Amino acid sequence: MNTTNVDQVLMQMRVLAAQAKGVQDVSNVEANGGADFSDMLVKSIGAVNESQKASGELKQRFEMGDESISMVDVAVASEKAKIAFTAMSEVRNKLVKAYQDVMNMPV
């Protein structure tokens, strides 16, 4: 297999991975050879923030007596926000650990 075929296969894999993650505009993925890490990080932090906001609003509406909101909805939204925040924290911890490992490497 030559280099051109390998590059084409890698590009197809990146586009499919981006589509699986819900990236609508795959032209950015194709142009950069992959999704920009900082953009992905900002978007994921924003998604966690939105999840926590939605959970808080749902809880507040339930506490105020909104009858269209059930306790199950509040519990599920709260758990989703908690899991998203925990996952984001774990990713942050792994990134910090990787940074520390690279910085501690002998030159």
C-alpha cells in the first residue's frame, strides 16, 4: 500500500470519526487533517456547562411546582450532568498527567 492510499484511508477514518461524534461540518476536519483539539475541548466544556445549566433549571422548575416536570426527569438530568462533569474532570486529569510526564522527560 502506498503513502497516498494510507493518507486517503486516514482521512476517511477522521471524517467518519467526526461524523460519529456529531460534527456537522466535516470540511474543517478534512482541511485540517483532523479536528482542532482546542475547538473540541472548548465545545466539550460548553456541552458540560449546558448540561449542568439544564439540570439546574429543571430542578428549579420542579421545586417551584411545575407539574410537567417529574422527579425522575430531575434525577436523570442531574445524573447526566454529574457523569459529564466527572468525565471532563478525568480527561483534565489525564491531560495534566501527560503534560507532567512530557515535562519530566530527560532531554
